[in-house]
Amino acid sequence: MEVKSTLRVIDQANVSAQGGVTDGQTLKRMIGHKEEPTDRLRVALATYQPGTIEDLHWHPIEACYFIISGHAIVRDIEGKEYHVGAGTLIYAPPGLAGAHEWEVKESLQLLSIRASTDSARKLQFTVDKVTKRSFIDVEELASRGGLSFKSHY
């Protein structure tokens, strides 16, 4: 019996950076996209410039971040602050209770890991800190394929 390897090795130096979801952020999509498809996993290398603020938001899927370098303050839905740096792992469960925001203090680089490659599930909903109401820009919703959803039944 012959077994053909399906292993892929991706050098981030060969991956083009693109704009992220907020000013001051760039992303290198490593796996889980059209050029490097996977079954269920999406990993990106994200870089944030000092001073970048990513407003309080939540995702309908799990999000996991592993800090490679730099320093930031991450805040949860209750406003509790966590100082994060190299070696820190942040796990944000799906839904409003897993909401988080970033205040980047020094250039930050992290791995962003998602448990889905489905664009409609990779949405990011901004949260009003006072009312806790969530919203998403309609153009962003459309770009993620979120104007129409398949039934879960």
C-alpha cells in the first residue's frame, strides 16, 4: 500500500499581508482559505501597530489567540483588564459573554485561530459597552456571506 502525504508546510515569509478588521492591523492568512483549504480550521498571523484599538466585539464561533510578541491590554464584557504579552493564550468562547477588545501598547503579533472556515460564521459583531447591543456593518456582513444563512434544521 502506498500512502501519499497530505502534510503542508507554509512559510509565513511567503504569505502576503492584507488589511485586517481595524486600522493598524494586518493579517497573513496561513490556512483555512481558498489557496490553503482545510476542513475546519483557520489560522492567521495578525500584526497590530502600537496604539491600535479593536473595539469590544464577539464572534459566533470560538476564537483563540496566541501572543507571539508585543504587549496589549485585553478587556472582557465586564471591563476587566488583562495585560497580555508573548506566551499568553486568549480563548474567547462564541457569543456575547466571550466579547473582548484590544488596546495595543507595543507592536503585537499573534496567531489567530478559528474553528471554522465558513465565512458566514467568521463574523465579528461590535458591542455597545453601555447597552450591550451588538451590530455589524452591512458591507462587512455581505462580504462574509452573511446576508442569507442556511437553516440549522
